[in-house]
Amino acid sequence: MNQLLFERSTGRIGPNVFARLETTRFLNSFCDAPQFRFDGGERLRGSAVQVDEAGSSVTSDAKTSIWAHQAGVNALAIERFDGRLLISGGSDASVKLWDLEQCGNPSTSHIFKAISQVPRSEKGHKFGITTLSFYPFDSAAFLSTSYDQTLKLWSTDTLSVSGSFPLGSKVYTHTVSPIASHLLVACGTQHPAVRLVDLRSGSNIQSLAGHTAAILAAAWSPRHEHIVATGSVDGTVRIWDVRRAGGAIGMLDQEDSLGLYRNGLLGSDGKVRTRMSAKAHSGPVNGLTWTDDGAYIVSAGQDRRIRVWDAATGANTLANFGPSIKNSHLASVTMFTSPLGLTHPGKEVLFWPNETELLVMDLHDGHTITKLRGTGPAMAGVKSAIGAGSAVKNRVTSIAWRGAGGGGSSSGVVMGGTNMAGALYSAHMDGQIRAWTPQLEGLDEEGEDDGNTEVSEDKAKKRKAMNDVFQNLMGKKITFI
């Protein structure tokens, strides 16, 4: 850090390069922030029980008996303008709203309280929440989907339902274009056709037919407002142009490392020729995302593979993420890449929920930069009020990124340790929402001084010795006669 400051002050590196180098370092230094807890106000009349990996039960005390959603947290979303509001959806169909600016001093412990909540109800959702997202152009509204076969539009201020859209099948995911002027929501359901809901007219205006099984993943292009990618249980990833009457404009093929256009598969009629047997993964595809510049598509499947594709050609870049990838749950997986501008081009970072841990990986060569593990047990169980106990794997169900001003600017991550911007939030099956923040230089040493008297005294002696040497070298020599 001192070397970077020196090079910036001497003009050897510019301010933009300095910011990217620093933000890259922060992206590589995320760690658990157990001092931040989320309390949804739920209390158990019986005793709470946590189950460790060995299967033995440990009764929780009052401090650990705090849940964001006692039944488990299924989904998270953070509005991208101020990065202040967080919404969470539970397995019990409840929805809660959180203010991330409640903590006045982020360097101290804090328990966040839900500022508003809606329980399971006839007007809300009846079954577990699957996906949440804020309306991309106005944080006053957000969307939710549920296993109750509906897509709902909510008012953030009142946490009331503004519109409900029945889709006739279990809804696994939905996505809204971050740049489009249209108000289309692409929904992936148990039905093999992609459902497009127009929020303006309030109707299901179109179905995109092509998949042969349920759709678990969907993502709009951040560059082209009419392009959407979808992933299915049939192992295929299809790219659609919603302006076309029917048929996908392309399919991603795991055996194609050159790309559709470079292979000469563009016909004389202008249509892309693809193999009907083309598959992106050997198992169900349940994760899709684009890089912020729209240059790459990232897909994940239950074949325990993550693949990176050139969005311009459809070529498989052959990035290898190794054998440590875990992905076995038949549900939509939330993953994302580092926001645009935080790293140098070609050095993007992928955040992946790897069952009970978070992996921070290099997007292009696949190596794992760091593994984020919480302090809680890998297995967690809750004994309900009626006495029925259960033990479930403490899986990470959703992750969300909070940038300064919502966008993920360089300044936001650099200040991440002091204002909670540039932070990660994860949802867990044990009912907790956990925070992950970048680690600032010097914090470990200060923490050790606070907890170990011998270490503090030893460091004090070293500082005094160094100070004496400095004074002897720099001070004026005084001779007494």
C-alpha cells in the first residue's frame, strides 16, 4: 500500500490505475463480519437447536437464537442506487425489508432490525419465495416470485402488493432488463416455455418455446435490451431475441470453442445454424449471469461445471474452475461477477455460492482466490414450537452485492471497511443473513493487541526501540561540555 501511494504521488501511476489496483486488493480480501446480525423479530417458544457436522445437537443461547427468517432465507436483493435497502424472502413465504444504514458506526457490532415485513398471507405469497429483484430504474418497487405459481409487484414504501400475475406453474426464477425501456419480466417456470410478463399491460404477452424441460435460470443482457438467456433442466442454454416471433437465435454448445460465427454456421438467410443436440452442460442448468459489459455469459450446471462463454460468438472459453464446484440443489443459483470498473479488463472476479461456503474465483482462468466460510456450523436445525425437529444442510441460498451508490464504483469498495459499501450479503438455510466485508490493512494487528496483553507489550517494546533508532538517526546530536 505504501509503495502504491508513493508511485501515485510521484506520478508513475494514474488515479484510475491506483483505484483499480486497490479495489482488486479489496475484492481479494473479503472475510466474515460476524459483528453484523439480522433480527427479523421471530422468537421460538421452544428451544432452538443447532446440529453440528457430527450430528450432535447443541442448544442455542439467546445470542444465537436470532434469525432473519426462522424457517430459512431463500432470496436476497439490494437496490442499486444508494445500496441502502435490502429485501429478503423466506421459506415461509414472508418478505422483509432492511435498512443497511441503521448502523451508525460500522466498526462496532450491530443487530439490524427489519423495518417492515409481510408474513405469509392471501394477499402476499403462500409458499416459499424463489427470487427477489428491485425494479432497475426505481427502488420504490420490487418483484418477487414464489412456488405458489405467481409473480408479484410490490411497493417498497408500503410493502403492499401492487400487482399479481398467475403463471400456472411453479416459478423458479425471474429477471428484469437493467437497461431496457420495455417493462418485460422473463420468468422461468416448471413449464418448458419462457413466460414474458408485461408490467405495463399486466398480461403474459408471449411465450418463448424451445426448451424441453423446466427453466431454472434466466438473465437479460446488460448491453442489448431485447436479448435474454435462459437455462433449463434439459442442459441447454438458449439466447432469445424477444422481438422475434419464435425460436432462439442461438444455443451454447460445450463442444464449441470457436463460436457460431467463426465456424461458418451463419446461413445465407442470415439465421444462425446450431446443432440440435447442442448442450451447455451435461446436467440441469440452474445458474446464469452476464458480465456488466455484456462481453461474457457465465453458466452453471449440476454437472458441477461453471462455463464462461464469449457473448459475441457463443464460443466456450474453456475456463476451468476445478473439481471443487458443488451444485446439487434443483433451484436457481445466484452468482455474479465483479462490477464494471473495479478490476482491469480480463481480470474480472466471479462470486459463487458453493453450498456451505462462498468462492471468489478468477473468471477467466478459474483459480480460487479465496474461500469464505462463516463461523456457524455446516449443519443447522431448528426445533419448532410444536416440537418437530429437523436438521438441514446450512446451504447458501442467495448472495447480493452492495456497492457505493449501488453501482459498484471504485471509491465504494475502497471505503468498504468504513461505510459497509462494497460488501457481500448471503442468505442461509439456517435463517441467517451474513455480511462479508473487505479487510483493511492494520485491522488484524489492532485486534490482536486488544485480546492479548503479552503481544501488546511485545509490540510496544518494538515500537519504542524503532522510535529510539529513528530519533538517534534523525535527531540533532547534543554535546555537553
